[in-house]
Amino acid sequence: MPKARRRHAGTQDASYCFCGNTFGKFGKPDGCNAPCTGNREETCGGTRANAIYKVN
């Protein structure tokens, strides 16, 4: 059986990753300022804030 595809991915607090088909339940994120663990030049969300990306 094929795995279900998710439409969105999100990073949070520098090193956590989440996937889903909806987002925005809690409004716009505030405080997406955590440098990514793998690349400190990029931002990967923040404390209780997800940086959201569309999955193609």
C-alpha cells in the first residue's frame, strides 16, 4: 500500500520536522528565528513557531 503524501512540511525550534495537509490553525507564526541545526545560515522555525514549506 502506498504511503499517504503530505502537502506541507514544517520545521520548528531548529531541528524538529513535521508534515501535514493543513496549517494555520493557531494563526501566523511569530518568532521564527532559530538557526537550522544542519545549516546555521538558514532559519528553521522557532520556539512554538513552524516555518512552513509546500511539498511538491
